[in-house]
Amino acid sequence: MDDDGVPVEDLMKLKLIVVGNQGTGKTCILNRFVNETFDENYQATIGLDFQSKNVSIHDQDVRLILYDTAGQEKFRSLIPMYIREAQIILLIYDISDRESFESIPKWMKEILDVKVSEAVFILIGNKIDLENERKVSFEEGKKFAEENNFIFQEVSAKDGKNFETLFEVQIFEAVYNKFKREFDKREKMGYEDEQGNSETIDYTNKTKENSVKLEANNNNQNVKKKKKCC
């Protein structure tokens, strides 16, 4: 059961995956969102890890399956199978690390190579608590996001700045608008369930007809814990 008494198996399910270079704070971002915590001693993700969180989007209960990917080159081959059916893709860079920002087009190409189904894309500049060490301006990040029709936000996983705006306003609203048809269908099914007809829907396995088209400029739980990410 979730907090509202809804059986977990009856929740709408959406898959979220984070990608980006090692050390950009991907794990810390997920832990800030899921647990509202920050630990500077997180170890680098080995392979892939996952968490889950139940959220409410437009008054509908949704179970987010959150996949945390390794940024190291040697683990790249594990990522495509999880990207393929993701509904939400977070591209992370570190505002104090120019190379991590310049690697975003490469990550975009890897996503396109597996022909990801229709998804909501979010470009996130992490570590704004390191403002004095900034190497990527807000304007650069925003421009890149606008050119590729991404949502954009800068955050700090360390102090939680802008997390509420990022998830509850920007991401959840974009997810609702992108998958409104599915949300409406589930709402209708909920009504039918009250009339005695029940069905579980899982959108983590739903394939879309139209793949996302982007332009770049230039479960397994078999993991070992991580080296400093933030």
C-alpha cells in the first residue's frame, strides 16, 4: 500500500533515468529527491542502481522508478536497455565542471542511438552551492535547453535549492502534459473500477509510435556502492 492506501501494484508507473558524467551528483540528486538527504561520502555508482518513490501528479498516484546510472565509460553498455523505455530523462552536468556540460551532446547521441520512446527531457545544472567555482553560466545552460526543447533548471543537491520547483512544478507538470492521454485513461479506469471493473496499468513498458527527435550541438539491482559524487 502507498500512503493513501492504494496497493502498489495498482499505481501508475513511470520510469525516470539520470545520465551524465561521473561526479556530477546524479546519485545525490536522486537521494535529495527521494529521501531529502545529502551525504558527501556517497561512492560512485557501479553499473546501475535504482530507487522508487510514490508521488501525486494532478491528484493521481504515481510510482516513479528512478534509475541511477554510472558515468564511467566502462559501464556505458548497461545503460541503453534502461533508457529505451524511460518516460523521464534527466541530463546532469556540474556547473563547476565545464567538461561535464560539453559532454551533454554525447549523452544525447547515446540516447538517440537506442531510439528512446517519447519522453520528457530535463537538463539540470547541479552544484550551484559552488557559485564561486562556476564554469558554465546559467545563460549557456538555458540556451542549450531551449535549442533542444528541454526543461532547464539549476539546483543544489547539497542544500536542496530549487528541488521543489524542479520536480513538483516543472517535471510533474511536463509529465502530465506529455502523457495526458494516459492520465485521462487511468482516471476513467479508476471510475470504472468503482463500478466493478479493475485493471492495472504500467506505463514503464508502453512503447510510443513517435520517437523523440533531438539535435546535439558538436533491474538490475546488482550494484556496489559509490565514490564521492558531490
